[in-house]
Amino acid sequence: MPEGMILCSWDNRMGLNIEYEFPEGTSQIITKDDLLSIFISSALSSDPGVFIYNIKNRELVFYYTGKPKDEKGDQFLITIILSQNDQSEIFANYLSIIGELIINEISKEDFKDFFIDCYEVASKAKISETQKLAFFLKNEITKTILEILKEGPITTRDLLKYLKHQLKKDIENVERFTKPLINSNIIIEKEIVEGVRKVKYLLLIRDIGIMRAPPLKALKKTSPNIREFLFKKILEFFKNYEPTDSDNQLLLNLISNPGIYEIMHILHNEPIKPEEIYSKLGFKMHNAFYNIKKLTDANIVKSFKDNNDQIWLCLLSDIYVSTLFPDYMIDVIHNNWELGLINDELSLFYLDLLKKEAFKELK
């Protein structure tokens, strides 16, 4: 288990500021001067990313957001202080995925609880594919990139222009957001010769969808004395349920929280008693029952007594996030080709690529 996690920011007038730390006293292990040294080293490279650092015989993993070109933007540093037996590469991978999400949540009202959840789940040092997809939809920039690519192939240069227009702000390093999408096979890069130069395009090959679904796996493992009652409640909920954008956003907010996801993961497999929550999690989650309340309020979790007055926590609805074949892109490509927005080579390549994706879907 890591010894602690610290979030720092940089202000050109005030210098380094420790925004949050957990557990309390973590900044006594790694001092402000130590963090300043890390910040300066990171800022000299100006590149965002995850790095491993040794200081005072301690190994640290940290995520740096990068140095703004205009010297006026925000800079943040998230540092995880590892214990002696922690493997730095595993935590580096965790922070490379969760780091951007933490930064995007800073202004939220319950950020402190979210920060604690991120630290505690870091002990597991893993992020599921479902969560990765949810993070893409949760991130304003990544989500906007996906929406833009639904209109057809686009160059990185033009993508930056569209992002600036739609988000009303400059994106200094778009690769920071497109690279994870490429690594997850959501989009690809294709280089095309146009005249005397080579132009690199981004192409959407998978869409991402989120929805509620009946918790069938957990229902099968529910004891007979509560299964019938739970089944009726599930039917009653889905009979009146209609997907909406606001509900999808609520689902994203829940599943993007590492602590909430851990609780859902347990209940996805089976109902549990409230007193079992810590043993099932494998650690004493600081916000466990607060997170359960959030899930209950969102009609994800239902608690009730069985015939023996034993309270059970069960899933009322489950959350599924998955990639989808974007069949609508076939018409988009055809329309863009007719309008002269893309040439024959790119059109044929894209259609062949979608054909291969379609066959994968059928297997």
C-alpha cells in the first residue's frame, strides 16, 4: 500500500501550493522543498506525463500536467509515495490513466472524497477496460474529439481548430488526448499523400456507449428467500426506465469514481451484507458507506431485509460501458467523398477498415 498521495499546483506569484494530501501528514514524509524540486525538474522538460523519481531513499511516482506555452495556464503535480514493496511500474500505469481524471475533477464539490477514493484504490493499482472507456466519455476534451470524428476523418491541425472553436480554449498538446484513444483501438492514424506532402488523418473506428442493464449475474447468486423480491424490484425499475443524457452523465460520474466502481464490482458478482463490505474490498474504504448512499440514490443499489431480518446490499441496475461498431460512418464517408472533403485513397482505406471491424463484430 502506498504511504500517501499529494496534489500540488503551481502559481507564478505564490509558487508551489499543496492542494490536497491523504492521509493527513503525508507532506511530512515528502516535504514541500522535495516537491518543489520535482516540480522544477518536470517543468524543465515541459512535457506532460508520468515519471518515477527517487528522493531520500523513497521511490515516488508522479503525474505532471505539463508546462503551458503562455506561462499563464495551470500546472499540477500528483505524487504517490510508494512503500518499500510497491512496484513503481504498476503504479505508473495506474497514474497515467487516473491522473488526467483527477485534474479534471478539482473544481467539483466532493473532490476531496474523490481524491481519497483514488488513493485508496491505488493499492490495487489497476483500472478496468470499462473504467477506461468511461474516462474517455467523462473527459470533456476526449469526448469532444470523438464527437468531431463522427463527422469524418480529420487532420490533427484541423482537430485543434475545431476543439478551440467548440471548447473556447486552446489545447496545447492534443496527442495527450488522442494517444490513449489510439492505444484503446477507438481511433487510428492514417498517413495520406496529398499533392507533394504527407498528411496524417485521425479516423474513428469504434464508438463508445453507456447504459443500464439488469444485474443478471448477481441475481443468479441471490439467495432464494430474497431473489423473488429483488426480481420484482428490478422488473419494476426497468419497466419505467428511459435512458436520458442526464442519466448517462450520472452513470459516468459514478463509474468514473474508483471507490464507487470497486463497490459495484463486488455487487456485480453477488449481493453482500453491509458488514462484509471491508472484507470484500480487501481494505477499509474511507468513504464506503457514503459511496453506497450515492449508488442507492441513483437506483443502482437496493438494500432490504430478508425473512431473517438480515440486511442485504444488492444491485438494482448495473452499468455497462462498451465499444460499438459505428455503422453510421459508412454514410459519413460517402457524403464526405461526394463533397470532396476526402480523396479516393482515404475513402477506400476507411471503408475497408470498417469492413474488417464489422466482421470482427460478427465473430
